[in-house]
Amino acid sequence: MKKWDAFFKQRFGPLFLLTLIICSISFITRLILLIKSWQGLEFSALYFLGIFFIGLFYDLVVSCFFAIPVALYCWLINDSFFQKKWQRIPLFLLFFILIFIIVSVAGSEIVFWNEFNVRFNFIAVDYLVYTNEVLGNIEESYNMPLIISAVILITLLILFLVRNWLTLSQQSSMRFGKRTAGFLFFLLFPLAGYFLVNNHFKNISKNNYVNELGGNGIYEFGAAFWNNELDYNRFYLTNNDTANIKILRTQLQTTNAVFTNDPLSVDRVIQNDSAEKKWNVVLISVESLSADYLQYFGSKDNITPYLDSLIPYSLFFKNFYASGTRTVRGLEALSLGIPPTPGQSIVRRPNNENMFTMGSVLKSKGYDVNFIYGGNSFFDNMGYFFSHNGYTVLDKSDIPDSFVHHSTAWGIEDEAAYNFCLQQCDKSYKKGSLFFNHLMTISNHRPYTYPEGRIDIPSTSQTAQGGVKYTDYAIHKFLTDASKKPWFNNTVFVIVADHCSRSAGKTDLPVNRYHIPCFIFAPQLVKPVIEDRLASQIDLAPTLFGMMNINYTSRFLGFDLFRTPVERDRVFISTYQDMGFIKDNKLVILAPQKKITMFQPDFSTGNASQVSLSPELCKEAIAWYQGAGFLVKSGKYLFKK
């Protein structure tokens, strides 16, 4: 070991030591995964070399990121302190933490590979979102005290083996200027890794095992986090693209729709017999407004008195379902009219510009189109998505301080956002323009605080019931104020939730946790009806456009409900990885590892009992989900003027 001493006997020697440790652990992990995948590999010396050399490249990239805190330590500590024996304590502690993480990740990768035969991907990212469920499952499945003890023991063993090399750097000295130059030089490597490297370099073979083994789990986790997508064709049951689109075209066919000649698109010209109705539209997507908050659906809390009173005066969809469990999934469904695809919402993905949206259609019709949000639109990429898809984005930075009476970490209270929305409606009306304002609310979200004196539940109670009741109050005030405006009688108000307040249940996809209210309110324009047919968030845009007799070339995958036979009704519900399709009182669930199951769901409790598969329903479920992914990836869901 003496010949290595000179290599580590310098101020930044710990960086090289940490790199050696990470690459060694990664090599052992890769070797274990290779042995476990031996039967699925292609026997080629070139591929084996590629696995380990490309793997080493990714291991070095990961090492650069992990070495940043060590580099900071080596740079900032003066020689007089750095060379003291007691300085070994923080240095060893820092190494203990980093090695503990690396060893833990290595063990997790092996477990993950056993289940999915891939490196970390968005399923692993998903585990961070559903922390309670995942931790509960881990505690039930593994002896965690034993595993943690083993990881600590391995970490201490590694530290013991490298203890002499780690302390050698304390024998060196380096002036601050030279240390600064060394630190800045080191930073070039993580910066290059961030900007110049992607996870496609490892794809050297048609054999998935070869490509996955050449990667690094930590790097793949980061790539999945930023790219936010699971490849449907790779992880889910598939069918022929032409067959899928044929099914979709059949399901989307209406009497006023003529499909184009492209057999791999759903493009259809919507041509109505009567004139277009020049209505203004205000779409309010309400944060976390579950259907079961309403008295109409059985609530005894009386926290939505106004919304309940609005039902007899609205077109009210009593069996309306959200696509997902997060705001961005709801915004995706409402704006794009498309089923959810595995991974993160399209709102948060790269390359989501110039898509076919509700806003882009109305903008092409001469509407002023705004997305209004009382928080920072940078959150969840909302600002970027809407500003690149036909909308003008207006967030809390655009709302006058005089409108604001209360704010939280999420943003300003709903009243301020509604008053600002009224101002935008007035502005469009005065210049003679039709308007479409999509407003996303905030107040019905933790910490559930709001301006005092509005409702009989104090803001200081910080309860979900208070958040809901204030939301109800703010909507009431908004519509009351709007009713005094000259544009009110020519405006349609849509009130719909983005998702439910809770998503967990006894089953993977509890149907009742996706049930949300949807109102279309326009006293002078829309006849009040309680509509009981099954409807999805993705159906809202085409249904509203149908009510307005808008002529356009549609790419929506949602139904115009009043021109589509009731026997076609279906809804889509999802987590990040489980894709649910409900039709004919059956729930088909598509999951990674190409799994498919079917259940008889209880729409009231969310419970479900497994039943035998229906080939036709399974084929249709695949067509919707794989078809949606195909249309997005192939560029066939872009907006064309």
C-alpha cells in the first residue's frame, strides 16, 4: 500500500480516496447484478467491456457530485487546523455519512433489480412521493434493524480499511490561493457531468440488460427525477400502434367529426351545423376539492354550503373523476384533454412546448388566454408549460399588493387571485376581446390558513375543514362579484377540482379517492342539469367546446360527452406507475413489469375484488394509454394553426 501513499498524501487526497471507494462499491454492485442477469445477457466480449468501461464512466460522474462536500472541506480549512489530529473527527464523520449512503444505495439497487430488472428509474423516484406507504411496506417486508446494523458495520469496516490513506492528507500543506485554484478546477468536473452527460450514453445494445448494467443507479435516479417519465413500451403491456389508434378513432368518432387520412393520428375536423357561440370562459381548478366534502355526496360537516346550493343552478357532473393525485396531473388533464401517461405529468416534462391545449384552441379563435396562479408559477413547472402552450401566465408577482390580505408559503389567498381574475376579465371586455381565464387556487392546502373573519372556522385552527370552507366562501364571493359585471351573462364558469385531498386507500387505485365535483355554471347560457354519466377530467375541454359549437381540428383524447354514446363512457385514474381504466363497472390496472389485472370496484368505499380479465377491456385500456404516449412522443399531439 506504500506505493499509493504519495497519491493520497496531498490536500485534495480525500477526493481521490472517495472516488476509489465509490467506484469499487459500484463495481461490486455491477458485478452482482451481472451475475443475477446472466441468463438474459448477450455473450459478447465487446458488450462486457462496454458494461464495465461505460459503467466506470458513470461511476466517476457520480463520484464528482458526492465529492463536492469533501472538496469544500479540503478547500476551506486552514493548514493549522487541517493538520491537527482532532480534525480527523469531522473528516471521518463526513466519510462515514457518504459511505453509509453509497452502501445503502448499493443494497437498495440489488433489491430494486430483483423486482424490476433495471437500475433506479421513476418508480424509485415515486417511492419518495409515497413515503408513508413505502416505509410501511419496507418495515413489513424486511428486518430493518438487522439491515441498518449490517450497513453500519460495512461502513465502519470500509473506514477502518482506508483509515491510513484518509489521514495522509493531513501531512500536507497548501496556501489558500492554491487551494482555491484546485477547488475551482475540481468544480469543472461536476459541472461537465451535469451539462454534458446524459443517461443515453450507456445504450450500446438492443439488449436491455447490457444497457442497464452499464449505468449507475444513483445517476439513473437523478435522470429519472429530472426527466419525469417512464417509457410505456418498455415497462407496460403493449399492442400494435396502428391497432391502438384504430381503437381510439372508433371511440372518438362523433357525428360532427371527420378524421384525417393519417391512420396513426386522431386528428379530426369538428364541424357543427349551427354557429359558434362566442362565450367567455373562466375555468377554476380548485386545489384538493374531494367530492366527499360536499353535502350532496354525504358530508355532514356543512363546509361547502355555497357549492351545494349551486348544484340546482348548474350543469353538474355527479360522477366526475380526476386523472391523478397531484395538481400537475389535474392541470395536464384539463388543459391537454389526454389520459395520464406513466411517470410525471407532461406539465413537468421536457419538450412539452406547443402542444394541443384548451388555451391554444381558444387563442386561435381570438380569445385572450390567461393562466392565473396565486403562487409562484415556477413551482411544478406550471409557468413554463402554460407560457409555451398558448397562455399568458400571471402569478403572485403580477397581483397588486393591495389585493392581498393573507399569504402562506404557497402564495396568496384565493380572494386576491379571484379579484385579480375579475380585473383581467374587465380588461379583456373593455378592449372588446373574448377571454379564457384558467385560475388555479391555493388556499385549500396546508397550512390551511386564510384571512380571519370570513368563515366561522378560525384560520388559527389550521384544519382541512377550514380550508375547504374558506374555498367555498371565496368562490361564492367571486361569483357574486362577477354577477355585477357587464360580461357575466355571456360567461361560462367551470368549477372543478384538480384532484382529491387524499389518495391512499385499501387498494392500489381506490376509485373513491379520484371522485371530484364538476360544475358548469352560466345562468343565461347553460341549462341546469344533474348529469350522472361517467366522466373524466380529460372530457371537460371537448365537452365545453361542443356546447359552444366551436369548429376546430381536434386532437383531444377526451370525449364530447353530449355527442358520444353513453356505452363508451370510461375514466382514467393513476398514480405515477399504475394506470387505471374504468369502464362497464370494471377497473383494469396496467403496471410495470407488463402486469395487467382487473377488478370489480366499489365506487363508494374504493374497495375492489379481483376478477378474470376481459380481453376487450384490456385491449382498450392498452390502446388509450399506449396510444396517448405514442401521440405525444411522435409529435402528433402538437398544436397546428
